[in-house]
Amino acid sequence: MKLVFFGYGELGAVGVDSLVEPHVVALVLTHRTEFTGLGEPHVAELVEKHGLPVHISSNAREPEIRQLLRDADADAIVSTNWRTRLPGDLLGMAKLGALNVHDALLPSYSGFGAVNWAIRNGETEAGVTVHLMEEELDTGPAVVQHRVPIGPHDTALQVYEAVTAQYVPATLAALEKLAAGDRGTPQDPTRRTFYHRIGEDDTMIDWSQSTARIYNLIRGQSDPYINAWTTFDGRKVAVKSAALPDGGYCGTPGKVVRQAQGGVAVVCGQTGSPDALGIILLEVQVEGDEPRPATEVFKKMGVRLGS
């Protein structure tokens, strides 16, 4: 098939690389490397490697875009990690339509940070959906879905890598179906959930929450993402890794009570609740310092975090 590709960053590069050999990539549209400060040159590097025609675009609304698509005369458009909403009239400029690759099992977890939010919510699976694009973000019939399990201790990076590994087979399978006339299965709008981008104010630890919720927050915001964080002596402390406690550490939420399991035990949750068992902090990073074992940072017991 003859394709036009919209994409950016690492995921965009995965998409471009997978399409070059089995298909003809007539045009690649990507953002400039420093788009919104992200600084991700992956697609630009792949385009240079394969010698593909490329156009740099901010939002696909520049006046020359439509002529470029007309000249490309593509069978389909494929979008992977394009960072803005594509104009609705562009979606019909390829003979078979436009496909988007999304890192979730739509209609759940549309929007942003799907892997992070899924872990934070305690989900047991994530996945990839390749769907026909409509003007509204992450809507349109699902052509292919591949599921990825989330283990109880998996971090966001581990799940992200497992999800990313499904991008290529899912995209190629969807193009085959599209060529065969398969227009996918409409998404159920009543099951749709949309999640916003995650910022630092969304990752602060609330020590009054349960052990499970705090543990899921920490592993859902593992490196390279914005870490879960708290405060200590007026300084921000990012939590790099943690563990579930072997027993229960109870009392005042946020209080560091003892060294345990190679880290320090911190009380959390509502006193007396069965899900208030505390959390073991293993590695932390005090603002301005390098990451260190929590036992080196919290040497004095009885201090309270987050206050």
C-alpha cells in the first residue's frame, strides 16, 4: 500500500520503521525536534536513514499540507504519536481512510498517559488499539486490538515497552484488514474514558490514601516519567521505587516508622482500615541530589513526610 505517515518521537519512529519495507511511504509528516520542548529526534533520524520525503509541521493546518497529501495520492494515512488533533478534512484524503495507533484498549483510556493511568488505577491489562480516525480524538471504529498483561509489580517503563512491542504487528495487521475492506468495529461511546496529560501536581503522594493506591502511583510514575513525590524538611523528594510491606505499619499517615525490607516503612491510609498497611520506600531522590537508598535519606525515625 502507498501510505502517508504522521508521527513524532520514539513511537513515531517505531511506526515509520515498520512501514518502509512492506509498504511504500510516500510522505512523512513530523514535528520539529524541539516541538513543545520535548526534544525527540527519532522520526527525523529514521526519515534520513531511509531517505523518505518529509515535511515538518506544527499541527497539520498549514496551507501547503493538503496539496502535499493530494500529490502523495496515498491509499491510507497512518498516525502514531502525532501530538495535535488532525483536521477532519485531512482524514478523508487517502483512499481507504486514516488509521491511528493508540496505547490503550479503546474506548477506555483515550487521551494521554494511558499506560501510567492504567497502572495507577490498578488495571491488570493494557494494550494497543489501531482505529479508523474521526475528528474527535481517539474515536472511530477499532480495526485491531492487542492486549498486554500488567503484572502486580510491573512499572510504567516495563508496561510501556511491552505495549510498544505490539505497535508494529498491530499496525501491519490493521493495514491488511483495511486493504481487505474491513472497516472495524465501532467504539461504544458510553464506555469511553478520557485522561488528561500528567503533570507534577498529579503525582504528589497523598499519605491518607491506601497502600495499594500509593504503590500503584509510584510504579505507574516510574522513570522516565514524572515520579511520585512527597516533601521532607521543605524539599521535594521523588520516589524512584517502593515495595509492598510484608506486614502492617500503622498509625499517622506519612510518618516514617522504621527500617524494613531494605528500605524505610511509611504509614499510609486511614488508621484501622484493612488497606492501610504502609509502604516501603526503597530509593528516593531529594531535590537537587542524586537518587539514593531511602535508608540513607531517612535515618531518623518518627519524621513525617508531606507536611
